[in-house]
Amino acid sequence: MSGTEKTSVTPAAVGGVQTVRRVITYLLLLTMVIIAAIGISGLLDRALEAGNTLVSSDSGALAQSLAFALIAGPLAALLWWLTWRKAAMDRDRASVAWPLYLVVASTVALLTFTVALFGFGANAVAGELQWSSLAVAIVWGLVWVWHYWMWRHPAKGPTRLVGVAPAIASLIGLTFATGGLVFALSSLIDSALDTFGSVVAAGSVFEPVLQSLVWAVGGALIWWWHWFRSGVRTQTAGFANVLLVYITGFASFAVFAFGATLTLSVVLELVTFSDDPLAVTLDPLGIAIATAALGALVMVYHLRVVAGHPVVIGKAVRLVTSGVALAVAATGVGVTVNALLATLASPIVGSNVRNLLLGGISALVVGGVLWWTAWQPRGASSPERATTPGRRVYLVVIFGVSALVALITLLVIGYQLFSFALDSGSGESLLERIRAALGLLVATVLVAAYHFSLWRHDRAATVGSEAPRTIGRVTLVTSAGAGAEVDVLVEAIRDATGARVSVLRRTDAVAGEPDAAALVAALAGVEASHVLVVAGAKSKAEVIRLGD
């Protein structure tokens, strides 16, 4: 539930045996729909194939398609009719099983439809028509449209998890669009480098560019439809927020960091006069520049979207980007130590070790700069930063993962030590055996030590000022506008009670709603696991204790 549009409340679905019935029914329906779609697409493929008849020498495949289409198809139609009836929908509409079925079925259909259609278009650019791909695209496209219609149905669409399927679809479209643009741009850069700055208008040069643009344009249309027309951009539900944090703080940032690291590595090889041929040195430059540019573009756009969401989303993005940058920097430390140890193990520094060292330095520089910018370690111990929501969880996760990796590398080093002692005649030095694990150990120990010390500082600084947790969860119903206006209320309630706070926004405006101080005063002395707070007129707030 997005907490914006719904004014009426659908009764909760009955559980027990009805839950078992729903799970079995929707699993069977999903299975029958998939099998029927496979069979119908197989028959359509034979109908589209020029020069072939329905009955060909491949009788086994035809028999399978007929069985799938003529048996699973009617069964799927029957199951759908049984679930789509008004009596069944009145019971199932508020259940979790109905939206979960739609999420899985529509996501599978969309993925199959887009991959087949974009693949057909890309091959058509190269002059090859794959009718099987077109058949799959037509059938699964219809399946997706069917489920999209059910999802958006005003009387029978789900009332729970209403934003999950469109959000996943927008992510799929964004992935295809970004990936297509990356490969198109990298192909142009590679062709320009191959001709030393003059791109020749030849089919062999532009064919991969056009094929990549087919995926980019198709993915952009899917993303645009769900992001803007279906309203994913303005969703405030939990899943939409998680998706926004994932795209902004992890996916796009990681793509940008990878591209920047690879670009710097190529530049370092050029300025240090690598022994490799120039074509070999420049080979990864196209994909490096393209990933850095497109990753930065996607990240900057979504950062603007994050700015219009509650402040806690921006703080979550900052923590995630810090973690990604830290992983890049730690990888750089490990690889650099590994390469330096390799120079000690071998009297002659080979090109592989040289490239390894330059790659490690590149990751260390890029990851270090990005981590310093995102984390800002100079102010990391400030009281304002210490109380950031999710910060302690972040510190514990980073410390825990680093400690686990350090323990594993210690075991690997111990194994190599004993293996070397028992088999010293292998001719391989001990340093050569343990240098990779030793580099990883140095990086993880540094990361774990820093974050553990910071966690101890935060705990010591805030343990005396933390408010006692008297309420587990607060649901605030208010007509306050999104952004800073709601953030002030949420932060005040969280600081006073220590509770997790969620907001449901009213569609009707209420004049004279209570401010943050009035809401905190209304919750004073309340002890409950879940509390509903309704902000009313004339600065009044109704507090309702809810059951578990």
C-alpha cells in the first residue's frame, strides 16, 4: 500500500484452509499459464516459418506443442475463471497470494517477452529473421498485457503489494536501456580508437551499435511506461524505497565505480608505457568509458529523485554508496599488496604483475576517493552522524563481513603454510602461495578495525542519551506534505520513543494538524508494541494502541 490513494479499507483475507487453497490454486494457475504459453508459442513459430507446414518431420516437438496448448491452455482458462469470479476475488483480493502470483507471472512474462522481442529486432538489423523469437515475443507479450490488465483492474486488482510488479518492471526496463546504451557507446568508442579518431560509416562498424540501440530503446520504453505512467517514481511504499536505494546507492554507483577504475587502469598503463601492444592496452577503454558515463548518468538522475523523498532515504543511499566504495578501495588494497609481494617473490617483474599492480592502484584511488566523498570520515564521529538511522547496522555488517573474510583468509594461509612444509619440493615459494590471501587479509583487517572502533565510539557516545524504547512501531496518519514537513514529525517521534515510524498520508487536507511537539506529548507515557497516531484538526492527536 502506498499510503496515498486508498480511502476505503478492504477486509483482511481469511487464513487457515483458505490460505492453503490459494497457494495451491495460484501455483497451479502459474504452472498452467507457463506451459500453455510455451505450447502456443511453439505452434505460432511453425505458422510463421516460411515454407514449413504445421506437420513437419519433427513430430515430437509438434506433439509437445499441441499437448501443452490444448491441455494446459483450457486448464489455465478454467483455473483463471474460478479465481476471477467475484465471489473468489472478494475473498482473495486482500490476500498476499493474489499479488504474489501477479508479480511472479507478470515478471516472467515481461522478461521472456522483452528478451525475445529485442533479440528478434537485433537479429533483424543484421539481416537475420528468427521467427521463433517473434513467436515467443507475441505470446508472452499477450500474457504480460493480460496480467497487467488484471493488476490495474479497479474492482479486482490486489490491495496489497500494489507497487511491487510495476517497480520490478521499471528495473527491468532500466537495466536493458542502460546495458544497450553501454554497449552502443563502447562500440562507437572502440571503432573510433581502431581508426585513430575517424569512424568509417560501414555496416560492420554500425551494425553492433544499432543492435545495442534496439535493446536500449525497447528497455527505455518499458522503463518510461512504468516509471512515469504507472507511477513508480512517486511511490512511497517500502519496496519502492528499497528499489530506489538499490538503483541509486548500489547498482548505478557500482557500475560507475567499475568503469572509472578500469578507465584509470588503462590510462596508467599508457602513461607508464606498457609493453603490451597499443591495441591490447586500449581494448577495454571503450567499455570502461561507457560504463562510467552511463553509471554516472543513471546515478545523478536518481539522486534527484531521492532528494524529493524523505531524508531517511537519502541517508540510506549514502550508507550503501559508502559500502560499495569501501569494497572497491579494499579490493584495491588487497590487489596492490598482492602485486607488491609478487615483485619480491620473482626477481623479474612480468607484465602480468605490472598490470595487476596498476589495477590495484586504480581500484584503491577510485574507491578511496569515492569512499572519502560519500563517508566523509572527518565528521564520521560527530553526534549527528552517530544517530543516523541504520548506521549501527551498517557498521556491524561491514565489521562482521570483514571479520569473516579475514578468518577465511587466515585458514587459507594456514593451509598453504602446512602444505608448503609437507611438500617443499614443489619448487614454488611460500610467498607465491600466500600472497593473494595475504593481500586480502591486510585489506579486511584494516576495514574491520576501523569500523569496529567507530562502532565502539558511537555506542559509548549515545548509550547514555538514547531514549528508552517504549513503543515498538508507530503508524502516523497525516495530511502533511511529503519531504521535510513529514520528516520533522517522523524524526521527533523516533527520537522520543525509539520506535520504527511509518506514514500513511490522507487524501483530504486537515487544517491545524498538531506539530511535532504535540505528537510527542500525545505519545508520552504510552507503552505498546504498535500504536496508531491520527493527526486531527485543532492540534489534536488520537493515539490508538493496536494489538499484535
